[in-house]
Amino acid sequence: MNEVKSIVTAIKKGDVKPIYFLTGEEPYFIDKISDFIEDNVLREDEKGFNQMVLYGRDVTVEDIIGNAKRYPMMAEKQVIIVKEA
């Protein structure tokens, strides 16, 4: 639980890491963190071009890498979330 709070607090302060690898026995906390990232890292007007939610069973590693190599469009960064990887 402390790890969840520290990640959320850091993101709220603007300290967003390039990669978060969320794993563990409690999927509730993984979902909470990924939902928080999805809802809060980018503004609504930036999400259309710069936020992707992919599902592990539907994509390849090459797809994920290809998306990650794109430059953000009219934003400082992009967010790629891979669920059920």
C-alpha cells in the first residue's frame, strides 16, 4: 500500500517516470495505479493522439515498441499502457 501511495504522490508532484512495471499478487492496486496514470498524466486535449491503452493478448512487442518510438503530438509526452501483459 505504501508503494501505491508513493507512486501516486510522485505523479501528482509531476515526477513521472519513463516506465512503470506494475506486477504483483493484488490486481486491485495495479488497476488503481494504471487508472490514475491514465486519468492524470495527460490533459484531456492531449489524450487523443498521445495516450494508448493496449492489451497484451492483442499486440506484439514490436507494436508496443513502435508506439513508444513515436514522438508526442502537441504534447510534452505520451502514455502507453499495456494491460494484461
